[in-house]
Amino acid sequence: MAVLSIESPDLRSDLEPLAELLDAYRVFYGLPSDLEAARAFVRERLERSDTRFFIVRAPEGALAAFAHLLPSLDTLSLRPIGILEDMYVAEAHRKAGIGGALLDAAAAYAREHGYSRLTLATAHQNRVAQRLYLAHGYVPDQRFRTFNYFLDDSRSAP
């Protein structure tokens, strides 16, 4: 399977299937399905070009997985970093190396653009994802503890 990057309007034909995968990802984390909101979110990201999506197509052409990379800055290294905000492989396509291919694509992109690191988070109970990240060289943070300050009702998000 080829890992592709959504970066230009000619790939907007992928808006609907990418929104469906994002909605499935949110449901995986215990949130109610909201395809309309997922569609609006993806559309806005693509229109603003403020983020980077990597997608994987199944052999028949349908989207099988995505990773969502947010650019950010690290004031300690004085370089850009990437936050691998989301990654999801549709259940029918799991255990085929797709997650690793997405991680590799994100790392290649980050190196090419001078990022000092990639950062990600996953649920404490998501042991499958944790094993994948460890196998690809990610290390648990021993230096910083993450805290969240919720500005609205998003506290209900896992």
C-alpha cells in the first residue's frame, strides 16, 4: 500500500472518506459519531493548509488509514517539531504494517522539513498502539508531565 500526503486541492476527492475515518477514530476513543463535524473539520484543515494528513489506500483504492501531523515549534531546540495528533487504521486493514508505514512517512516528512522531533500521545489502555510506537523508536517522555486545561466541555473527550 502506498502512503500518500493530502496537501493540495486536487486530492479533495478524499474529503468524505477521510472524514469517515476521522469519525471512526473518534468513536474508537468513546465519542459519539458526528460525521458532519468530522467533515467540517477535515474540510477546514485542507482549506487552511494548517496541518498535514498522510493517508493509506487499500488495493481497491478506498482509504484504509490516516495520520494527522500538526506543525509546532520547540523553544528549547529552536526548531520546528511535529505533533502526531491522530492516527487510525480501519479495522479491516489492521495488522498489515500500515501503522508503521504511516509513522515512517511522518518521520520522513519531519526530517525533510528540519523538525527536531515528533511527539504523540495515546490512551493509557491502548497497548497495541504503544507497542507500535516503541517498535518505531518512540520513547515515553521521562522529562515532562502533560497537563490539560479544558476551555469548554471537551473534558468529556478521553
